[in-house]
Amino acid sequence: MQTSGINIPTKLPGIEQSIFSIMTALANKHNAINLAQGFPDFNCPPQLIELVTKYMKDGKNQYAPMPGHLPLKEKIAAKAEKLYGAKYNPDTEITITAGATQAIHLIISAIVKEKDEVIIFEPAYDSYIPAILLNRGAPKHFNLEPPNYAINWEQVKKMVTSKTRLIIINTPHNPSGSVFSEEDMVQLQKIIANRDIFVLSDEVYEHIIFDGIKHQSVCSYPELARKSFAVFSFGKTYHTTGWKMGYVLAPKLMTDELRKVFSYAMFSANTPMQWAYTEIMDDEQHYLDLSSFYQQKRDLFLDAIKGSKFKPIPCKGAYFQCLDYSEISKEGDRKLAERLTKEIGVASIPTSVFYHDKQDYKVLRFCFAKSPETLKAAGEKLCKI
Ligand SMILES: Cc1ncc(COP(=O)(O)O)c(C=O)c1O
């Protein structure tokens, strides 16, 4: 289409096309194994497909209630109480959204005003900064370094000002695979105490945590929970990332604000999926077994790259294994990720893209939510470099 003479003032200067689309397109072009984008290459439980089909045939195809299907929210409330000892009112404190990404966008839109400061820990999932900028907030970046990506809370405390409105945390963490400890939660709680600071806790990998470590949810800490939006994703838990379904737990006062935005941005999430998830949530074993399911995949991938010169970064949760390649090459991580895709046939994500200033620690992120055959084949190729 002819668009010369049209001037569109971008609201997101400096924000590039998502690296996930770029690397996936490159992987497809070169027929490479795609360990770049974070999605499973295996199907969801067949029962879930049968349930969605059943509810579609039953006519559950019109708008769901704005905040979500109540029986689903009741199941979520019961789960949060059982796992995290937290009581959320299904009617007023739980909202079903179109994936965690939408939830994050809505929360930031509801809470962040012009010039409000938002503390984010980098490397960070790539949807946080654009949402902050669209709402004219000011991201305040806190740099975490490999191999442990540990947070120095004394330094975080020094970043807090009267303008700090929100702190975004993510545990288990994408891309690093690090997880919060109880001490991290206590330190966060101390920082927000007696201040008008809210927390957005991105817990989409709550059920993917390894070596017997316990997931630390804001929901388990009453003093944190009362000022937190906790964000979850059905996509991650049920291998249905393409359905874009998630939910938010937050006290009523905060949920009210979130829903003001949600009502006009979306109104309600997908109906037949909500009915299906309601039923499949009865099978607790599915999510309780998820950690061991993915731990086997992590270990298989680590085994497959054992003979290589890559140095694994400890992965305690989520489905990404970061590899330090400093013994292999001095190239920038983006360059190497592209070269590995084209020449070796394995696509990954350069972790510099998760830092606003593109810090390059010579680390690539590989998604291991893949079949054993895919992981073994990728390992063989990576051993060749
Ligand atoms: C840390 C993190 N948060 C949120 C999301 C988005 O979840 P959803 O697919 O439910 O939008 C992802 C997906 O990759 C993620 O890694």
C-alpha cells in the first residue's frame, strides 16, 4: 500500500520487532531446530481438546462474564488456598485474562501514571518495558548478572524514590532459570512496607521448578499479597500457549482498577476454554507432576550438550537453559545466535535482548520444552561447535 506522506508518531521509539519472531523466522528459513521461542513442541492433554470441543458443541460460544467464568475462578481460589495458603474471593479478586501478557499490560495500565517509576530486574521478559512506556511511566532497570542472577536488595532499596509505584518480579525466571528464595520475598516485603508501592509478580512458571525447590509466591506472604498482582498462565501449565489464557489474583481494591481497564480493552476472555480449564483443574496431578516432567527435559538437554564447550548456567526453574559460550567465541551473542541458526541448525535467543542496554554476557537461552528427540538432535549439533 502507498503510505508516502503519512507521518505516524511512534509511541514506542527504539522498540524493535520481538526477537522471538525474528529468531523463529530465521529458524524456519534455515530449517533449524527452534529452541528459541518458549513453547512446547508436543501437544496438550488430549482430554483438554475433547473438553473444549464438547463445550463448543454445547453452545458455550458467547461472551463469558467480564471477570471470568465463576466455577473456574472458584477452582483457582481453592488451588491458591491449597498451594499458597491464600484466600482470594473468586467473585471480586480473581480475573481471567487473555494470557499473562495481557494481564501484565492491564496491570501496568491500571497502576502506572505518567512519570511513575517502575523497578524491573533485567534480564526481563520483553513485554514489561513497552507496557510501562505506553503508559508514560519510567522503567528503572536493575541489572542481574550471570551465573546466579542474584538480587542485591540493599541496592534495590537505594533505587526506591517517592515516585516508585511498582516493582515487577518474575520467579521462576525467564530467561535465566533463577528462582526467588524465601529471603528474597522477605527483603521485597520490607522494601514495600509503609510505602505506596505495588508488586506485579509474574509467576507463569509456578509449576516448573526443579531439584525439590519450593516456588515462592507472593500469595504465600500476606503482607506482600495485600499489595500484589499475581499473574499466572494456563498456557504454560497445560502446554496451550497458543490459546492465550491466564489470570490475575489481587485484592479487591486493586482488582477493581484492573477490571476498569480490562472491561474496555477486552471485556472477557475466551468462553469454551474457560469451561474446559474448569474441568481439567480437577486433575491436580497434571500440574503437580510438571516439575519432574520438565526436570527430565532439562537433564536430557544438559546431558546432550555435555561434550560441548558451552558452560551451563544453573537452571532452577522455568523451561530455559542458559549457556555461557565465552570459551567458544568472542562474537556478540546476537551474531552467534544467528550464526548457530544458519550454520549449525539450532536457534536460540541471545540474552542481551532482555537488557534495555543490550548487555552482552556471552550467554544464549535455549528452550527445552521440546521432545526428547528434538533435544538430543539439538545437543548433537551444539557439540559440533
Ligand atoms: C516471564 C513470562 N511472563 C509472561 C509470559 C506470557 O504468558 P502468556 O503466554 O500466558 O501470555 C511469558 C511467556 O513466555 C513469560 O515467559
